[in-house]
Amino acid sequence: MTGEDAGPEPTPPSSASSPPRRVTVRTMARGAMCALDSPRRMFFNSGARLLDLLTEAKIEVEASHFVGPPNWTRETAVFVGMGRQTTGGYSVEVVEAWAETRALGVKVRVTKPPVGSNVTLAITSPFHLAVLGARAPMVRFEDV
């Protein structure tokens, strides 16, 4: 993994003098379908790697929903994708973010259809691409 790919990273210790602070979350794109078959959780501190992901995942950011590109000097982009699902009823959302001493924390809500429920039989690949109002060298993802 490169320094911009997020995985099971160790949690940096928080300093008692600087408690976590909430940061803004702006949605760039969110939907039920992208071209990625496997789950991914990634962060980006530069535009080149983000453009690579948008191209690979075939994600188009609609002009009517465009929140503007991240300001890479003070913002970070995060991508959360569930990978290929065989039915409808799945979704993923970045619901909260906070800045710690040396990292950003991101809470992710994953929704799955209840067992035995009636669902649409369709291939989906839910994703959420968001811009966080802070920058850090590491991002830690948590499920809620």
C-alpha cells in the first residue's frame, strides 16, 4: 500500500492537550454503482491519485452536485466503497469526521438489507466520495 491508501493503520495516541475536533464532510459523489468489485477505503492528499480512482471506478461527479475540488493544502478526500453486491438495499455513507493529533478519524455507516427481506435483484457497488475539512498524513476509518 502507498501512503495514501488507508488500511488497518494503528491509531495514533491523542494528546490530552488537543482533543479531537469535528471537521466538515462535503459529498463529492455518492451512489449505488461504480466499477469497483472489491471493498475499498482510501484517502487522498493530492489530486492525481483521486483522478486515478475516479477513472478506475468510472465515477462521474455531476456538475449540479459538484462541491468544488478539494483545497489540497487544508483538505483531504476519502473514498468508501462496498464492492460488488448482488442485490439492492446496500449503501455506505461517511457520517462524521474529526481531527486528532496526527490523523483524521472517519465514521462510516454501512447499510445492508435485512435477511429474508424483499430486495431488487441487481448488481450494485455502493460508494461515497467525500471531502474532509482538515488534512493529516493518516486516516482511520471506523464503522458505526
